[in-house]
Amino acid sequence: MTFFSKSLGALIASTLLAAGVHADVDQAVAKQIKAKLSASNPKASIGEVRESRVEGLYEVDTQGGNVLFVSKDGNHFIAGDLFQLAPQGVVNLSEQRRGRSRAQVMESQPEDEMIVFSPKGETKAHVYVFTDVDCGYCRKLHNDVPELNRRGIEVRYLAFPRAGINSAGYRKIATAWCADDPNQTLTDLKNRKNVPIEVCKNNPVAAQYKLGNEAIDVRGTPTIILEDGTVVPGYIPPDTLAKALGI
């Protein structure tokens, strides 16, 4: 834990309210906070304003799922996570909220725009994976897909070309989404087979890349999102993933 997190934890230990989150924020207060934040950074994306569990501080959503804790007058803010000192230990309330938000975002995505590898038998759980075709650990994870399917885990792929949407990586991965057999084409690309590049119009790769950047805050590939919105950055073996899913 960083020094900043320790300091924030000390603040919360002394001021955390026992009650839950307060009622709806006074609209004048919300408007003032948004105006102050927007004036300081006109390009910033300012979302919902909520009362936090710390008296006198308001939670404000910003781009990438980040949250600021802002004073009522909008003149001061803290950038960081809110922790609760609970009987079971330190609880990251901010990450819990982000997880719920990520789960809702991912569940709202059209499954027919993903490349899905499903178990032949019962599906016990599913994961979302932001992937690239030129990523070594993405290949390693893809090699595990048959074992994940055997364990009842469905893998739902979304595209995240690390070099951006104007790159060769974009054209490669878009080829999989545009193919007649997306699953086999994605597998062939990950196995470095010579696949003719063919990018169709209206493919979802750019939208999924934007989703990963702006809503999920993907920092690299693979990035795995569990059903509850928990983010697993990087590769983990099937045993570990199955345990995380309660399988």
C-alpha cells in the first residue's frame, strides 16, 4: 500500500460514517462541483456526483472508471480509492463499485459481436478477455481455452489491438472478426499462420478497443474480466482462473 493510500486510510478511519451512502445529492452542489472540475480541465469527462461515505466529500466519476473525492465547494479533491476498515479487514469500496459498474458494462455488450469459445457441455461460468493476436501471453491463454472449456468456462473475446486502430495489429484482428469462421481464424492468427488480411466495414473492433480504453481501463493484453467485474490483468493458468470463478 502506498503512502498516499495509508494517509487516505487514516482519514477514513477517523471520519467514516457508519450509515450507508446518503440520499441524492443536492443538484446545486452537484452543479457547482461539476463546474469547478470542468473549468480546471475542459477536456475531462465528468460523470455522476454522489455523496461518499466520508462526511463532506463527494464521489465524482471521471473517464476510465476513476473517481475523485471532492469537497462540497469543489475547490479541493483527492484522487484515490476509498477504503473501509471493516471487521474482516481493509475493504476497497471504490474497487467494489468499479467492479459492479464493469460487470454491468460487460453484460450489456452484444455477445454476437464477440468471438466466443463455449464448452461442449454445461457452461458453469464465463469470462471476457480483451485480446490481441501479436501478444505472447494472449497466445498462451488461447492455448488454455480447450482446458477452460473442459472445466465449463466460456471464453468471450473482445478485440484490443495494442498498437491502436490504425495499426497492422488492428487489420490482423479485424480479419478474425470479419471471417466466415471467426473462431478458427482467430486461432490461426494467434498461431502465426499465414491468414489473408481482409477488413470488412462496420466490424466492432474499433468500438471494443474504445470500450477497453474508456470504460474498463485496459492497460495491456490479455485482460480478463470476471462475471462480477473483477479485472485480472495478464495471464493466469486454468487452475487459478477456475478457483477465482468458484469452480
